[in-house]
Amino acid sequence: MENKQYEEVVTGEVVERFSKCDYCGTKEKIGPTDNAETCCPTCGAKRHEVIEKSLQKKRVEIKKEEPPKQPEPLKGGCAWNGLGKILLFIIVVILIGSVVYVISAMT
């Protein structure tokens, strides 16, 4: 089994609005259009807006770099090269023999 390694990558930023009580510290998440300057439901004191930013992170596997693979040599390539040389030699011998036969027949 392989030992996998991971790293955390930041994928974005989250901005959230809260309404926080100055007196008792009660904090309530509010929407983008809600009013933060209201009275606290717990103690009745005035609340104010608090903006919190946090980073979104994602866990990603670290991939190991592998060396590039060398191409495999073609199998049977040498056999065809040898066969081609033999065929060329036979054709040359036949041509030379034919030329010698024709010349000897003329004389």
C-alpha cells in the first residue's frame, strides 16, 4: 500500500456578517441585507456588525514526479533489415549473371 501525502490548498475566501452584542457577547449570523444595529434578544443591549473572513481550504494529494519512460525498441526490426540486404544481394547477383550471359552470347 502506498503512503500518500496531502497538502491543503486555499480555494477561496468566505465573508460572513454577524450581529454581536456589546454587553453579553451573543453573536448571530445575519444575511447581506439584514440590519446589524438591533437590540440583543438575550439581554436587550445594542448589537453591532462584525465581519469575519475565513479561507476555504481543500485537501489535495501530492503527486510524485516519475521519470520519463524510454521508448521501447521495435521488435523484429533487425530481421527485416537483414532480409532486405539478402534480397538486394540476390537481385544484384542475378543482374550481373544476366549481363555476363548476354555478353558471352554475343561473342
